[in-house]
Amino acid sequence: MATEEKIGPETQLKDTTQEAKRGSVKLGTYVISAALLVIFIVVIGFGFISRRKAEADLKQSTAAAAIPTVNVVYPKSGAPNNEIILPGNTQAFTDAPIFARTNGYVKSWYFDIGARVKKGQLLAVIETPEVDQQLQQARADLQTAQANLRQAEITADRWEALWKTNSVSKQETDVAVSAFHA
């Protein structure tokens, strides 16, 4: 048996309300989807715009960097007596020891330690009484030797003169001449 349903105003109102709810849900879904699509397109659009701007900036900076830049500096004369004073000390590779050639006493000292000297400059005067005495003895010995030389020369000349007159032998004359040469 077929049942007839009774469609009353309440039932119709229920259906319309449900249809309206379904329609508003569909509409809300479409609006949200459209909003998401618009947001997606805006984000993609900003990405493309920023990339284009970055490419343009890169091209501009590359073009600017491609132009060589040269800085020209003109020399200027400085002060001629600029001296840099740095702390430190110097030491020679080789020390030159100075030894006295004789024994004695320092009479005069002309330079202090560390002073600059040139080759041949007199550094000090040494008083040497022992060496002075030896020098006087050597000079006396020289004078004696010179006197002996003059005596031997005179003797050799006399012996040669005597040999020419056959007053002395050849042997004695040779001895006197040899003593002169010695």
C-alpha cells in the first residue's frame, strides 16, 4: 500500500531551509576557493615581479662593474729628513777585537764605547816605558852598527890600497873586504 505522505507547510519549510543551507555552503566554498585562487595568483605575481626586479638590478650592477675604475695617484715629495725611530738594538755579525800590540798604560782615550769611528782614526795613546827603552837600545845598536860599517869600509879601502902597492897579501885584503860586505 502506498502511503501518502502528507506534505505540509512544515515539511516544505524544512526542505527549503535545507536547500538554502546547501546553497549557502556551496556559495561559501566557491567564495573561499575564489579567495584562495586570488591569493595564489597575487603571490605568484609578486614572485615574478621580484624576480624581474632582481634580474634588472643584476644587469645594472653587472654593467656598472664591467666599467674598469682606475685610481690615479700623483707622487708628492715628502720631507727629506723623515726618520722612523723604532725601539730595538743592533748587534754586529762579527766583532772586531782590538788588542794592543805592546804592553803599557793608556795615556789618552779619544772615543767612548759605541762611538762611530773611521778607518785609521787614533783611538787611544798608550804609554809604553818598556818598549821606549827597547827602542832607545835598538837605536843605539843601529848607531853602533853604522859606525862599524863605516869602520869596515875604511879598513877595506885601506887594505885594497895597500894590496895595490903589494904591501899586504891578497888573503888579508879579501878578509877585510868580506868584513865590510858582511
